[in-house]
Amino acid sequence: MKHIFLDLGRQPLANGFREPNQQDPEFFFDLKVLFDDFNYLVSLENFVQPELMFNDQYAYTTSNSETMCRHFAKLAYEFNLQYNKVLEIGSNDGAFIKHFKQENAVAVEPCKNFAEITRQLGYRTYDSFWNFDLSEQIVRDFGLVDVVYSANCMCHIPDLIEAFHGVAHILKSGGQFIFEDPSLLQVIKNNAFDQFYDEHAHIFSLTALQVLLNEAGMTIVDVKPIPTHGGSNRVIAQHINSPNIINKNVERMFDLEAAYKLHQKDTFIEFAKRVEHNKKHLVELVNNIRDKKYALSGYGATSKSTVVYNYCGIEPDFITDTTPNKQGKLMPGIHTPIISPESRMQHKDYVFLGAWNFMDEILVKERFRQYKFITHIPQVTIL
Ligand code: TYD
């Protein structure tokens, strides 16, 4: 049975940045989150049509983030030593795959602007959504692979069973399926309700993943918590019938998730109460700031902050972001201008930290700041 536990109201596409003169009506949907007590999966109630989100307008570029580039370079180096053939699902602008030889790697990327980049770099690239049919086609064109890698993409896919069957189909016996996505445990621990948005069709616990992967003939052999995207898990799965050695981390993570009761709906009902409380505090703080005529701006035009601004009805004066293709556009839903950090308008008084997943890096970079950061993670705080 499915239980809706969180209602984040009417939300636009979290990465649906608008042009200043854009006239067409903006897409909004009801963002509700549910827990399925059959497989323990936490998902959006209403999946947004993938073509609306992942198309040639997609704004997020991995290569714009130094942290993510370092992350992928390190990881690719580890794989390169051991593996021959790699498939990446959701290859974005090639930040990971570019570390592999062209003849050994194949990319799947439905956003055509990015697919063109890896194609230009000489990689066989399929600009389609991952599904079972595509796995069959790639097996015909390229053969089976040693590794399927996917970062922040599996959680975007509405039909996970089909997606996982496709992975099981294309993996060689003994091959590894390595994927990274935001961790439900971290969401619960950090009160990070803003991890729920259109693109995140699901937020995974290891407990839920095991049920789904088993259904596709795979099992989890290792898991590692990693800091990316506000707290993720890197999961490694293999075919159930291959000679698996299961790392002790897997049992440990299952135990930890059980201790946090991620298999029980009441956990999520409690979480939703904390989210409402968080919203109330944030709105009070912002009202106070506005009453006193202080300035309020935003730092990082993240998808996550789209959720916060729209859920809480907060409209900063402007938002800075380092990503060139977000600059000059308007924040989804609230239509606040996004500007370059180098522009003439400078932060002052209070600044909402939209990019809280880079908090450490930003606090160092902005250590001489004349303004105060506000974060809502794990609770509303002025830093
Ligand atoms: P991201 O981590 O992708 O978050 P989300 O998945 O919620 O969109 O985005 C981080 C954004 O923050 C990205 O657009 C770049 C921006 N940013 C800054 O503007 N300044 C900074 O110092 C950092 C680290 C990021």
C-alpha cells in the first residue's frame, strides 16, 4: 500500500529556468511524496513526463562543478585500472566518460545538448532514455559491458524495474552495476525535504533498492556513503547468480536504516511534521528580515532551492549562480533574476544558501563576507 506523507504544494520544474521575456505558461504540478510499504520505496506521487525535464534545454552541467569533476576523475581512474567496457547512463557533458578510451565506453544521455558533446568527443552516444529496448540495442551494437555506471540518474527513472532489468541484461556475468544517488537516510537525518522535486522520482534507501534489484536478478554487494549532492550512496550490485562477495558495509547499512526505521511509514509521517516546522521557522525569519527592510538574496540557483522558495513562498531580491547558462534567466516559479556572482549587484544583509550541498566549500570561499548566510539544513539557522 502507498502512503502519501508529504505535500510540498504546487511546484514548477526545479531546473525549469525561464527567459526574462518568456510568455508561455509555466508548468506546475502537485509535489506529493509517498512511501510504498510493499517495497519500502519513497517516490513522488505524480511523475513528471521525462521529456519535459530532460531535453536540449537542460541546464545542469557536471563540468561546471570542480567538486564533481574531481569526484568523477578519481572514480574513473579506479575503474580504468580494472575494466574494459563501460556504459554510462546519464553521461551529462562527459565529465566521467571522458576518462575512458573512446572504443571502450558508451554513453546514454537523453538531453540532446549534452549527448552532442560526448558524440563530438568521439564516444558512441545514444540520446535516448534508458530502458530495456535500449539495453538490447546497445548489446547488439557494442556487446555486453563490464561496468554500468550511473550517477544521479537512476533516481530520475519512473519505472525502476524495467531500468534495472535493462542493466542486468547488458552486464557481463560478474560485471558490476555502480550507481550513485541521494540517500534517503541523509534526507531524513538532514530534514532535506528539498531533495524531493520533479527530477527525483524516487529517493532510495538501500532497503528498497535491494527489493527492486532482486526483482531484476541482481543483488547489492557493496555500498559506500559519499558526500555528493548533500549525501548520497554509491551502490554496487551484481547478478544474483554470479560469485558475489558481499562487503560487510551492506549489512551495516541495512542495520543503520533499520535503526532509523526506514521501512516504517511512521518515520515519514514524523519527518513531514519536522518539514512543516522547518517551513514555519524559515517563513518567520524571512518575514522578520523583510519587516526590518534588510536585503535578502540567494546563493546558488539549485533545483533544491526552487523547492524551498516555492514551498515557503520566499522571493529573494536576486540569486547568484556560477553556471553560465543559468545566468540571465529567472528562477522557476518565483521568477527571481539569476545573476553572475561577479555582477554589480552584491549580496548584503541576509543570503539564503541554496547550494547547501557545497556549504563547506562556500563558507571557506566567502569567509570575508559582510552578510549572513541562512540555511534550513538540518534546521533553520543563521550561520
Ligand atoms: P547542484 O549541486 O547541482 O544542486 P541541485 O542538484 O539542487 O541543482 O547545484 C549547485 C549550484 O550552485 C550550481 O548551479 C552552481 C551553484 N554554485 C554557486 O553559484 N557558487 C558556488 O560557490 C558553488 C559551489 C555552486
